[in-house]
Amino acid sequence: MPEPATMSLLGTSFIAMVIRYLHRKYRQAKPYFDQVVGFVLLLALSPIILACALLVKLTSRGPAFYRQERVGQNGQIFKIIKLRTMRIDAESQSGPVWACENDPRSTIVGKFLRKSHLDEFPQLINVIRGEMSLVGPRPERPHFVKQLSESVPDYEKRLSVKPGITGLAQVLAGPDRTVRDARRKAKLDAMYIRRMCWLTDFIVMIRTLRKFAGHT
């Protein structure tokens, strides 16, 4: 008869194998879940998105929506869709820079949209297209990915999964202001990728809803 220590080791190995299997199956099913839920959410939120788009159009010069290049899974470039919150010439002089609190480049309506996160809703279109996930590391611009890949260890590991509208780093940390912030969030993204499962995604979505409710 096997010794207790051997039985314990076998039991632990079996549990680890089951967990790996469930994680793998969830990763395979997640794109379909994202697209179905994303489509339902887009239908439900379309009146809010259209109302915000009209407000943007009426209060500032330029289009209501904007598309910007972001780095997706495996380094593929796609164009993220958001409600415009800044002046159309916001970076004509400075080039790409991180957004900051009370950003002078933001329009009056844009400040409200950013604070309430309503500007993020159109990204559901990216989810339906299969370019993004509901939950995952936030997609960054090519300029910053190149910069941070050189200064943040293992930063590119974030690109092994689809980027998300929300993520573990977003609910546990604030927006990027410095490289130090990006380094902290990269660690949280790496933790999410290791632990990615339905329960983790559910917790992140619930915390996102609570955070959203706190800003509206």
C-alpha cells in the first residue's frame, strides 16, 4: 500500500492536472463567451453610446468616435474604438503621451466620459470582432509597448492573451502615469494570465461594475 506522503503527492498532482485542464478549456471557450456577451451588452448600451456620441459631436469640433492603433494578442495591431474625449489636435505638438488627471487636452464632455468610463463602451465592437476580450490586460499603443518592453521586465508577456476592456490591473491599480505604474500593472497582468479562469473573470467584472457605479 502506498505511503501517505505518496498518496498526498498523487492527489496534489491530480488536482493540479484538473486545474490545468479546466483553465485550458476556459481559454478555448472564452472567445465565444466574449462575443455573445459583448453583442448583448452592445445592444443594451447602444442608446447610452449614441446619446454620448451626440453630446460629443455637439460640444466639440471633430468626430464623435475615434480609432487608435493598439497592440493586441501576439503583437498584432488593431484599431480600438472609443468615444472621443480629447481635442482632435491634442497630440499634434507633444506626440504620444499618457493621459493624466485633469488632462488639459480633454474636452469638457470628455472629462465626464473619462471619469465615468463611458468612453470605453464602444470597445464592445472590438470584442465582437475578436480583437479584444471583456477581461484581460489593457491594450497599449505601439509607441508605449516599445518603450515599456525596454524598461519593464517581461512586459511583452501581456501580449500572450487578448487585451481586455477591463482587467485585474484596472480594478486594483489606477491609470498609468509613470513607468513605475506600468511595472506594477504588468505584474498584475502576469498574475491574471497565470490565474485566468471563469472565477477570476467574474470577480474582475463584478469589481469593475462596482468601480463604474462609484463614478456615476
